[in-house]
Amino acid sequence: MTPERRLNLDRLLSPRHIAFIGGRDAAVAVGEAIRRGFAGGIWPVNPHRDAIGGHGCFRSVQDLPEAPDAVFLAIPPAAAVETVRDLAAMGAGGIVCYTAGFREAGAGGEELERQLIAATGEMALIGPNCYGVINYLDNAALWPFAHGGSSPGWGAAIITQSGMLSSDITMAQRSLPLTHMISGGNQSVLGIEDFIDHLADHRCVRAIGIHIEGLHDVHAFEAACLKALDRGVPVVALKTGSSRIGASLTVSHTGSLSGSDDLYNALFERCGVIRVKNPSELLETLKFVCIAGAPKGNRVAGFTCSGGGAAMLADHAESVGLDFPAPDADAKAELANLLPPIATVSNPLDYTTPIWGQPEITGPIFERAMALLDADSAVLVQDYPAEGLDESKGFYLNDARAFIEAARKTSIPAAICASLPENLDRQTREFLIAEGVAPMQGIDETLNAMHAAAQWSRIRERVAQTRPAALLPARSRGKPRMLDEADGKARLRALGLPVPEGRCVSGSEVVAAGDELGYPVVLKMMGPSLAHKSEAGAVAVGLADAEALGEALERMRSAVAAHDPAAVTDRFLVETMAARPVAELIVSVRSDPQFGLALTLGSGGVLTELVGDSATLLLPASAEEIEAAIRRLRVARLLDGFRGGGRADIPALASGIARLADAVAAHAGEIVELEINPLFVHAGGVVAVDVLLYEPDNGSGEPVAARLQAI
């Protein structure tokens, strides 16, 4: 975003005056600006009406008193392009283009959108095909439907690609403090990344929520989110929709193991974006980080006045990895002296009904438990009574005030949560917000938010120490060509990765090759149609002697012919049999058009697609990041010596994979995709047992490796 457009975005978001251009939709938007309490100039533009919303109409934009800071545009698309051109010429600040009928309408709309972009110049334009923007801080609304929401002077800014979702969020009964609501629509000029970059600098914006269907510029998005991370502004993302992996190499296992959604997860992890699963979780997570703040760690002190509530906290915490540390013996003894005899000292702590609503008793319990447990955050479960049945509400508030004071004294983020979302009334929510405690609605949403906020703090600390290098760009090389396994392993050996010793021979030479290598051996048929040899019967392992090797050769020819007669070749790879590993991994490096180079790790061999145990990182990635990803895999238990088995050197393994990824990146002009499956991991090293390697196809039929050697 250019400096001039940045200034114009300021004008659009905080306007002195707004021009509303159009008829019925513009009239509704004028009403919403008035409802919001906009105190600046309201200038309707319509040649066929005398007034809109009590404000006299101007016949054209040229008749306006001056260039407007902001424009709400709701006229047909062709006329919208001409009007945008006129507004740019007169020096307008920015436009909400509510008008639809652009790129989303097909080929004709795509051309109109190109014209719209050209006409915009240095103005800030939101849309087209969007709802618009609400600034809750300055009470400015360029919005075409009735809307809700409020702000205490700070809160969350929300950016969505769905207009209806943004409208629904403004109506939510969640008491989320808001600063801005932006519906981006087609994002022809300004995208999500531009809004994040701009809002991260706003002193009143404590968090940014985003709804993503897709990103236009992954690199700009990463830079904007890292900026927000630097500023201490959490970004919370609801990612919807899925698409086919950009690399489109469907014969590789990686395509089914890790698709575009995994690439988004890798991007979010890299730049500290909190991902949520649904709109409720989006709002509750934003609420927690805006009001309570992000805890420094994962340790939580939990309190309920019900054994059922304590169990629900404990159950969900275990599923998300949130830590409710148990009190030690000394802490148990101290807390037992403060509690009724029927209470069991635990965390979460059911402090029981005999002391309910008595802050002189519950307050010291809350405070000492938070301190003794060395908690990073605290949560109290309270479901408030419904209106008309609330004669006992004072008891709830007594404990709430005691909890608030305890959290304040221990200086940790705190939340009061209702197990059922509707059991926290608006009056109580607003009271808690004023006290700096998050009023959370739903136990799962609350604990998810607390865990995510703690993870965000961890990532922020990591990035402050070691900032990620710029993402590696995608390498578009046209249609790829698969090397056979023998050539692929030759490339791997050149890159420094061990492979089994082998010989590539014709069928008549197979037994001689086995005798030369020494038994046991592995036999594989090579061919362009044999990417997955096991499925075609094109691999035989553990062949103990020449007789077994000869018999395997004949069975293999028959099996492949039965699978696909056109796949049969007379090219075979005979290899020494690799020793049994500690574990098998899949390791893949591939190029995605949007995200660039990506590394996928997972359980290899027959487990690859069976268990779906994988992690994806965008490149470049450090050995430390790769090690952390390996340790998140289920197969890590095998690598660590499960049930007395061999133990792999995981740091050394991660360093080796990092070197391999760097080498592939350095040769990205010669390697389109690399997949090793399985990579045998031994206590003392690794060996690549099977490989799929794709190179650019220049039409010569000669492998890149051979051409490079010839040069």
C-alpha cells in the first residue's frame, strides 16, 4: 500500500464527511450512519431525488462542497466505474463499493473490475461486492443494513470476506467490544493483509479478527501478521473453504496427506495467527484477548461451585492441551484449611455451596489458589439465573467480585464463563468487561481461547528471538516429469542423503546384480507408470538368495501385467535390503503457487494415508522448527524409543531434514517436487528407501541430472 493510499484509508475509516451515491441502498446506508451517530457531513447524491434521510441530494459528485473523505457507492457497475474515475480526479479519500456485478459475475465482470481498479488511482477502495465499513470509535458507518455492536473506546477490529457474516457478528449477543467492522468483498484494491497492516498501528485496536476464504498475497499477509505480532495485537482467523493443493501432483502421497488447509495452518503458525473453527469461537477468542489479555503460559487455575463444572473444565482442558496443574502437598494443606470439610482440594477446584456467595471466605481461597498453583490465568464457571428468576443473583456477583479482586492482586488474565452461552446476561457481561475480566460464553470456547492465547504468547516470544526468513517463492515450471526411482535416488545421493546400494539392470541381469550386492535384496520394477509400486505388485523385499530373486522377478512381471499391461518394463532396480528402522517417515518438499515451497513430514510407509499423521512447514524452516514439528507427530513416540525400542537422535534427524530442504530449495530449478516414502530412521542415521522425484519437462526426454552432469 502506497503512502498516499494509506492516508486515504485513514480518511475512509475516519471521515469528516460521507457521500452516499445511489437510491434505495444508499438511503438505507444514510439511515445507518444516522443510527450510528455520525456527526460529520452526510451528502446524498442522486439526480432523481430531492432528499434522502432528511438530507438534501446533490445531482452529481461534481456538485459536492468538496472532495469527500468517504463514499458509499451503490449504483450499477458500469456507472460505478465512471463515478470512481470522477471521484479520483477530484481527490476523494476512499470508497465503499457496495455495487456487485464485477469479477464474481464472470468474464464481463472481470473486465469491469479491471477498469474499476484502474479508475481508483490512489484512493482507498473497499469491495466491490461488499457491505462496507463501520468505525465504532468515531461512529462512522458506510453500511447498507441494520447493524449492532458497541465500543468502550477499544476492542477488536474484524475483517471478513463474507458480508452476511460481518452483519451477523454485529448482531451477536456476546458483548465483544468492537473498533471496526470491514466487509472486504472482492478485495480488488485493498485486501485483508492491507487492513491488518493498517489496523495493527491503531492504539485502540487490541486484537484483529479475520474471516478468510482465500488470500490474494500470502507474502504480504505474513508481513502484516508479523507486524501485528510485534505490536502485541493478536490476529484470530476463521478460515473457511478448501481447495485442491496447488502443486497438483496427484500421484504423490503428499497430495492426499497435506492439502491447502495444512498450508494455511503452517502460515498461521509461522506468523502467530490464532486459528478458530467457527464464528462463536472467533468472537469468544477475540473477547478473551481483548479484555483479559494473553497469558504468559499454559497453567490455569479453575474454580466452580459444582463438581460437574469442574469435571467439564478438566475434560476439555485435557483434549486441547491446557494445563490445570495439581496442587502439591503443601498447597493442599493450606487450601484445605480455607475450605469446608466436604470440599476436595483439586484443580479445577469445586469450592462447594456451603461458602457460596460469601466473598470473605471465597476471596482468600481464589487468591491463594492462584498464587499456590503459579497460575498464568484463571477461570470461574458461573451460569447466571434468567431474568425473573434472579433473586439469588447477588450471591453469584459476590463470588464474581471476589474472583475479580483475586485475579487483580495476582496480576493474571481472568475469565468468568457460563457453561451454557445464554446463561450470562448482558448486564453481567458489561459489568465484567468494566472490571477487566472476560465474560465468556461456553466452556469449550473459553478453554480453546485461553489455550490459543497462551500459544500466541509463546509464538510471539519465539519470533522476537528468531524472526522467520522471508517465504521462498513458488517455482512454476509447467508440467512436471517423474524420474524413475533409480534416477531419483541418484539425485538424492548427490544432495547428500543416504540411499541403499543398488544396481539398475535388465531382467536378464537381475540375479547377477543380486549376487554382486549380497543377500538379502529388494527388487523393484522401474517405469513411468509405476509411481506406487506396491499397488502394482512391482516391489519384492527380503529376497534371501538367487532362487528367491528369480522367482520374484517372474511373479512381478505377471503381477504388473495384470495390474496394467502398459506399465510393464524390462528395467529393474536391485538393492541391498535396509535394516529394520526405529520408525518410518514420509518427507516431502513441494512448490505451491500461493505459498511457495513447503515441507511435509509424517508417518511413512503403509501408515502414510492410513493414520494421516503429518505436519507441514513453509520454507525456509530452521532445524529447531522441524524438530518441534517432528515431536508433534504421533510417530515421535517410536522415534523416542517406544517400549524399549531403538531411539533415534531427533535433533540430528531434524538437522538432516533441514539440510535436505535447503538443498532442494537451492536446486528448485531442477526439482519440482521430492517425496521420500519411507525414510528409514535408525538410531545412527537415515536411509531413503523409496523416492518420487519430479523435474521440469523440457520435452527432450533427458533427465535434468544427466544434462547437468554432461555440462
